[in-house]
Amino acid sequence: MQIHHKPVMVNEVVEGLNIKPLGLYVDCTVGEGGHTEAILNASEPKPKVLGIDLDADALSMANKRFESYKKNVTLVQGNFARLDEIAGTNGFSNADGILFDLGLSSLQLEEDYRGFSLIRTGKLDMRFDVGQELTAHELVNNESAEELGNIIFQFGEEPSARRIARAIVNNRPIHNTTDLAEVVARSIGRSRRRNIHPATRTFQALRIAVNGEIKNILTGLQGAIKTLGKGGRLVIISYHSLEDRGVKKTLRQESLEHSNNPISLEMILHQPTIKVINRKVLKPSREEIMENPKSRSAKIRIAQRL
């Protein structure tokens, strides 16, 4: 079978998870299964892996990839925001390790009809789960300039968010990805960052808004902490500052004995649930970036359940 997505920092992930023979592991963004395969091959006897993904196309490919591993791999279509529920239902409570590989996969980017790529013409979709109602088309063509500006600024960290939002509203209706990319590019000109399309941050923002990514990440991390057994490892790969800040903040809060600014009795009495393994984020090697340029922005944070 053809594999589209090359998994990032595989050795670091395997080492961070501290794979045990016959252990229980959860890959919260299984995709085509690259990291899951590495987890399976990291020990003998092989561990068991629960793979979760919102994307039905990716799960279909993962099913084919792991046909001969049915005793070791359980695949579930679902939102990792419901991690503790999904893990409990499938016998993965007290897991030995949990992995989040956030962001987009190459498979999603390469399928024109999904609408994730700004250089491929496709519908303004951007849904991870094509069963949900909200699409990028709806946001682009129905939201006010003010709300679009808020989305692009908050989730894309785009300094020209207001100008872009006004341009989008003035050029409605916009029906496909390349037309949207052109509208954004015309409104702000060339990006100062070489080889970065000026619409990159806008597309990121719309995708995050459509899929509720930041909220799901924060909820999923809490679910992961509940699901891990004592000594279990949590590994998170993030690709942009918005993701990484949320991950860093959650790990910091959960590793403190109490909040510095308590607003409730629960926070005052909070006991640490994890310890952070790497205070400094792990980044891909120069060799990996040369071999797989999409890995260049990856950052890994690791924690262990107390």
C-alpha cells in the first residue's frame, strides 16, 4: 500500500514512551499508522495499541496496514477530546503511554477535495471528520469581518488579520481554496518569510476554528492524564506556537503542587499529577529535516504520570 505521511521523530517518540513488552499504548492521532507501527516494533512480545483518529480515510488506510496485527491494534474513529471514555471502553485504562501527533498529515494535504492545501484547488472544507456540519466555506462566506478577523488573529497569529478579513468579505462568495489564497495574498502582499505563502496563517486559523482543535487538545490532554497508569508516559508533538503554548501550559499546571493564582479551593488543593521529563523541547535533527522538510517545526514534550 502507498504511504503518504512520513512520521516525525520516530526514535524520540519510542524512547519518550519507554515502550514495555505487552504494554498498553494509545496513539491519539493514528493517521496512516507510522508511529503505531514503530511502537509495535519497539518490543517483543509486542505491546497493544489503541489508535484513534477523526479522519475516516486515514483509519481505512491504517486498517489495511495493520491487518496482520489485529490482536495488537484496536482502531477507533473518534475525537481524542473523549480519550478517557474511548480508552475505558476499549480496555486501555491505566495505559503505559499516550501519544499526540498534532496538526495535519500529508494524506490530508494531498487530497484536493479536503480543502486543506492552499496550493491545490479544492472545496473550502477543512474538516477532519467529514460527518460534522461546520466547514471552512461556511466560515468564509457567512461570518462577519469582525469575527473572521478574530479567528485569523487568534488561531493564525496573523498581524494583518483585520485587513485579510475585510478582503474576504469584499470578495464573497469564495468557493475554493486557491481563490481564497489569492484573496489573502492580494490583501497583504508577499510574506516576509521566504518560501512561506502569505495565506498560510489564514488557512491554519480556519482549520483550527472548523475543527475546534485548541479546545480538543486541552481536553484531550486532561483525558490523557486521567487515562495513564502510574509511571505512564505522555508524548506530544506540536507544530506551531499556539499548540505548543497550550501543551506547555497544561504540563506546567499539572506538574505544580498548586496554582500560583488560585481562584478556587480545588486549585489551592491541587496536587501534581505528572512530572515533566524534558524541560527543553526536543526538535528534529538536521538530517531528519533534510530528509523530511515537514518535520522542521516539530517540537516534542514528554511527561510522566505520578
